[in-house]
Amino acid sequence: MDLKGNALIGQSGGPSPVINASLVGAIEAARDIAEIETFYGALHGLDGVLNERMIDLFREDPDVVAAIGRTPSAALGTSRLKPKDADLQRVFEVFQAHNIRYFFYIGGNDSQLTCHKISELAKQSDWEMRVIGVPKTIDNDLEITDNCPGFGSAARYAAAATSFVGRDAEAFANIEVVEIMGRNAGWVTGATQVPRKRDIDPPHLVYLPEFEVDMSQMVADAQAAYKEFGYLVVAVSEGLKFEKADSADEQTRLDEFGHERLGGVASDLAAFLEKEVGVRARWDRLGNLQRCFAYCTSAADREEGYAVGRDAVRRACNGETDVMITIQRKTSRPYTFECETTSLLSVADQTKVVPREMMNEAGNGIADAFVEYAEPLMGGETVCLDAEVPSFQRFQKHMATPVLAEYVRPK
């Protein structure tokens, strides 16, 4: 059944090098669909929806839109807002006021949960609409889908940065600890070892948050690796966990979704290893560059990002709702994939972790299965930028006219 009206898309959570490819895929698909009269973009995710800060994406220059698809981070602005019941009711008021019949949200597991809640409200109301989640996360921790757009490029950057800083550590015969994003899933950290061709190449030790680390065994591994290679590079996830750790002494900081805000493990671990191994240790935290370093965007990752955005719009206009677009790998070499769907509830607030069989027996490095999985997503041609120091495009932002009273969020 045809459903005519307006569409709205938003970006949520931590950005990625290809989140805008998904946005552009959706915009370009929507231009060819008669049922979508106006396609709005929410500025800063749900914050923009609640406050009616939306722009008309169909009025943007198509050449600018295409260029934004090669731009890192979130062109619409992002948000980590966790909606309350009152927020969700306000969202529906905005939908009705602006005749929004299609809603697309690009994000990770928390964003898919938000999508599911909105979809459930739609089913309970007399407002017919279709809600589809578009996968995005460099952490690669969404269930069901083979991988998440953003992971391949972030993994490529982390691997390159670890390899480069390893040369510095080798020159000084130092220990180097590299901290990589990953609260509960160590996909990006594990990927730092994918390009390793020889035992002497960095990183020599890799520790993921899925597996608790015995500190005495870590020291023994570090001492052995340093003795063999004359330097040592250790890659660790920010969510690294030690056996028998005294969590009572740890200060916990929570983000808007109740997750622990992490960071700082590299500096502490470097100091610990320097003392135990007796060699100067330095550390680096890759930080936000993992989410936006466009020079390391892989062609496969960008293709996936564009495809899931385009597929979301097509499926919504064909009647699908309450689903997230998934990527199903067909072949690894060459890498090919197809877009499919899964229910939002199957991925909402779930975390896909690195399985034990993808780690080596000692738990301090990856196995061949990890390489076979990740390498096709990281390798291949790098997406080229037009200049050595690029100047990125921005939307002109033709704003929608607010029609509701100003919204004040409940405390």
C-alpha cells in the first residue's frame, strides 16, 4: 500500500568515517520516490526532532550532497540523547505536525532501541508510518549484521597508527601502549594485528575487553616479547578488564545511556609495564581520530555505508517497518555483500563481542579467523580525497518552519 508524506532522517551516537555515505544513500534514493514529498534532516538527532530543528534535504545542491558522502563525521550533527516517555510523545507530535510518514535513524545499538520504541508507538497509534534503523558503529558490535559501516575504516586507521608508532618504539627500543576504542567489544583493537606479517611487526600483544587479563601473565608475556624483539608494542581496548581487579577503588563515570565512560588505561598500563619490565614505556590514545580519519576510509566500507542508507529508503517505501538494515557477506575475496533486514528488537541494546575462536590460545593476540573476517573490510583501495588538506562541504540548511510550542524536556 502506498503511503504518501514526508520523511525524516537523523544521525545518532559516535560518528564514523562513512556515516554520511549512509545519509547520502538515503537522500539520493528518496529523490526518485514519489511517495516522499519532502525529506527532512534532523539537526543533532533526536534533539533536533524534539525542537523542530530540521532542514529540507531536497533543497540542497545535489553536488554538495554527493561531496558530503565523502565527508567524515556527522553532517547533520549527532546526539546521545536517551529519550524519556515524554520525549517520545513529543516526537510523535512533531511527526504529525510535519506529516512525517517515514523515519530513518542512523546509529548503533542504543539508536536501534530508540527506533524500536518509536515503531511501537506508531503501531499503537492511528498515525501510519514506517520506521527503519540504519546500522552505524565503528565498534562493530551490532548483532545479526556481518559487520557495521564504519568499522572497516576505523580498523584500518587503528592498524596503521599502531604500525607507525611501532616504528618509533623500535627506534628507541621502548615499550609502547596504544589505547583503542571499545567498551565491551574489541573488534577495532583486534584489527590492529591484522596487517602483521612477521612476529617482529607490531603489535606484539593485543588485549580485548571480552577476556579478562591475568596481570602476572601479561608481565611474563611482555618480558618475553621485549627480550625477543628488542622493543614492545601492546594494543589494548579502553574497556580492558583484569582478573581480580578491585573495582571498589575505581571511579565510574556514566554517559547518557548509563554506559561507563572509559579512557586512561594506556597511561596506567604503560607505567605498570615500565616498572615491571624495566624499560621506558610510552603510550598513545587514538581517541576521536578513530571515528573521523578520512584518509583511511576503505572503499568497501564506504560502499556499505551508502548501500544501507539507500536500501532503508527503498524498503520503507515498499512497506517494511520496525527493521534494521543488515549486511550479509557473500564472498570475502573479492569482498561482496547484500543488504537484508532484521527486526529492531533483535539488535536493540544488544552487543556482539569478539568470539573466543577469533583469539589465539594465550588470549594475547588474534587468530587466523579474525584476519579472514576483518581483512577484506580494511583492505583494498583507500577512498581518495580531492586535496592533501581537504576542505569539506556543509549543508546550506534550509530550515523547516516550527509549528509547535517550544519543548522543555522533563528533568
